[in-house]
Amino acid sequence: MREYLKFYIDGKWVDPAEPKTAEVINPATEEVSGTISLGSKADVDKAVAAARKAFPGWSATSVKERLDLLKAIQAEYANRQEELGKAVTEEMGAPISLGCGFHTGLGAGHLQTAIEVLENYKFEEQRGPTLIVKEAIGVCGLITPWNWPLNQVTVKMFPALATGNTMVLKPPQLAPYSAQILAEIMDKAGVPAGVFNMVQGKGSEIGTALSRHEDVDMISFTGSEPVGAQIMKDAADTIKRVGLELGGKSAWIVLDDSKLAEHVGGATSNMMVNSGQTCSAGSRLLVPESRLDEAVEVAKQAAQAVTVGDPNGNFAMGPVVSKDQYNTVQDYIRKGLDEGAKLVAGGPGRPAGLEKGWYVQPTVFLGTNDMVIAREEIFGPVLVMIPYKDLDDAVEIANDSMFGLGGYVSGEDVATVNQISRKLRTGAVWINGGFDFHAPFGGYKRSGNGREWGEYGFDEYLEVKSLIGYAEAE
Ligand code: NAD
């Protein structure tokens, strides 16, 4: 049983201002796996004050000093990587191979990327008579979701740190363990007091207190669209910068060529990774109408081949994160049936033989783009296949969404896949399975306004100052 009752503020582990706790539930067993403290505005005030006090010193450090610290964190992260992976599995139900694999790998990747970017980043540039200087924005509030808990914290925390900012992290209440271990890593690595602070608790209390805080200069938020909108409203009175990474309903376009079956199979199993709880998941699979029967059969086989079970066993998919999430996903599956989508694989209820734990069947529908299941983010292992007539039709369907986070194009003809990728109105397009830690990540439309990952992730945390008429001193 885990017990994390203290917050990390001003370089120390401290008790909350008022004692209040919440149980954390293991989604695979429905049993309590531990207890955390729930903070209040008083804890946020304390953490923000510590971050404010640390800002002048930390923002004045050299690139070398910040690189040394990032490398010390990297060594400590490597020591605790397996422990982090197990914590992710316990808190949100990812299979242990994923928890100790891609989940922790993403954290390590963002850390290494922050080091690489910092080594080369241009904080100053002379343009004619003007010196353009990029400076840390100040105290940052980092608010993160539970679905890729390490990824979302590290993709914010390391760029913020590398660019000279101080911060207060508010991890998700559903998945608080990996963040707690990350805070221990920061402490052990010697992050100066006040530079990094962490307060656990409810979004409506800690998140709101950060968003409205007079002394917080920026909020970086990853999570759902309604909460993103609320944060913008809460942050409006203090005109703070708000970076939003929100939801998606990304289309995966498979071209009509000899690899169609391979690509449909790959896209289907990809949808089920992390129980479909991925903001950029390709949850609408667009296939050529002329080969619909073949594509449907392949997707059916691929979904049925996804094994579901105990995250500590040898299964491809664990549960979804919570009872609420399970109920939401079940509602969408029922909605899909009600609105006339054809069930290809899976369906309502738990997979056979799993009576306990928030397990969902890997589900595939054949539907149309105007159905609710094709328009709203389900955030579970539910794929909607949609036929297209020709490539113009495929692009039109893909772009007919209020979201614009990601897109996928799979096909053999390079000129065609390139051309389609340019036409998608999304922040990223993955072409034939590409992956890059340095590629900017973020959304068009209702998927947000920020860009994280790599060099663009640094820009989020910097102010731009013009020194006009700046000349070298004699
Ligand atoms: P959520 O919006 O419910 O919560 C996210 C975080 O915000 C949590 O820490 C929560 O406690 C906090 N929060 C809740 N109410 C708040 C408020 N009023 N003010 C401030 N903070 C508040 O999202 P979730 O359910 O944890 O995560 C799932 C969502 O995140 C999905 O929509 C998914 O698409 C999105 N997501 C986006 C990206 C991306 O990079 N674009 C990545 C991962 C997840």
C-alpha cells in the first residue's frame, strides 16, 4: 500500500496546510492501492511563493549549470526507471511491458531531448540594430492528466527547467504515484529549493488556484477540452499565458495499395494501445470504399487478437483508468449501436472471463463521420471505421472534425502520402509510422494552442524581449 502524504515545496517534503486525504484505486483490481494528500489553496500559495523566491536565481543560471542539473536528473531517472514504470501500471492500468517500456521511455526521451535542445538553443540573436533576447517567463503552473502521466509531466517540466523557469506541478488525482517519484528524483538530483514544487489534489481546487493566481505567469495544461476552456477563463483576469494541449479525434487514412491489410491491422492494434486512452490516437480509420469488406475483416481479426487482462501479466491491453471512464466508454459503445453503427468487433460489457477491473473489449465499429462516436473523443479502445470514395473525400472526412491534433497516412506511394499529409488540418501527421522526439506536438482547432516537444517546447516557456539600438560595449 502506497502512502504519499507530503507535498514537495521549497526543497522540502511538507505536510499539507490542512490534513485531507483521498484513496487511489487500482483500476485492474478495483481495490485501494494507496493514499495521497489533497491540497488546498493555502498549499498552492506556499508553493507559488517558493517558486517566485527561487526565480531570480534560477533564471540567471548559465546554460552549463542547467545542463549539469538535467544530466544529474537523468542519472537519477535511470536509477528509478523501473520503479516509475511499475507506478504507472499500478496507478492507471497500463500493461507492465508498456509501463516499463514506452511510458518511462517517453520520460527519458523528453529529458534527453531537453538536453540536446539546450546545448544548441539560441537565447539571443542580433538582427540589425536589435538584440532579441529570450527570457524565462517566470513561475509556471503545470497541470497534467492521467493517461500518459510521465510523458505529460516530463514534456513540460524539463523544457520549463531548461529555459530557467520555476514551477508548481499539479499531477492528476487518479494517477499521482509516478509524479511523486519524479519529485523524489528532482530532490535527489539537487534541484535548488523552490525551482520545482509539487502539490497533489483536485483539479477544481489546486488547478483553479494556480490558474487564478496573481503570481503565476503561465499555465501549461494538458487535458480535456472543457477544462482547458475553464482554465482560460480562470487565467483571463491575470492575463497569464495559457498553453493548452487538449483532446483529439484523429483520422488514420489507409491508401488503396498492396499494403492495405498490413496498414489496417497496424492502425487497429495501435488504437488499442494504452486502452485507447491516447489524445492523438487514430480513432477514425478511413479506408477505401472499394475494399471495405477486406478492410473490415482485417480490422476484426486485429481487434480480436488484442489480448486483455491483468496489467502485470502478459497481455496487450489492461483496464481503462477508472469506473467513471469505464462507464463513459460503455455509454459510447451503446450510443454507437443506437445510432446504427455496425459492430465489427468487441461491444458492450467486459471481455469474457474478466469480472473485476475496469476492462473494456477492444471494439471496432463501421460507421459514418456524422455519428457521435466519430465526432466525440471516446478515450477508450473504440475504433470507428469510415469508408471513403477517393482521396479528396478521405481528406474532407479527416478534416471534418472540431479537433485537429493528429493525423496518420499509410501507403506505399511516397508522393501521394506526402500530398495528403499536407492537406490535413492537424498539428502533426504521422506518415507510415514515423516518430520523432524533436517534432513539435500540439493541436489545431479545439485540440489546443500550444506546441510541446523539442525546440518548440522551449519557446512555450520564454518571453521575447527586443533591445533596440543594442551595441557591443567598447
Ligand atoms: P481532465 O481535463 O479531466 O484533467 C486534466 C488535469 O486537469 C487533471 O490534473 C485535473 O485534476 C485538472 N483539472 C480538472 N479540473 C480543473 C480545473 N477546473 N482547473 C484546473 N485544472 C483542472 O483530463 P483527463 O481526464 O485527466 O485527461 C484526458 C484528456 O486529456 C483527454 O481529453 C485527452 O485527449 C487529453 N490529453 C491531451 C493531450 C495532448 O497533448 N493534446 C495528451 C494527453 C491527454
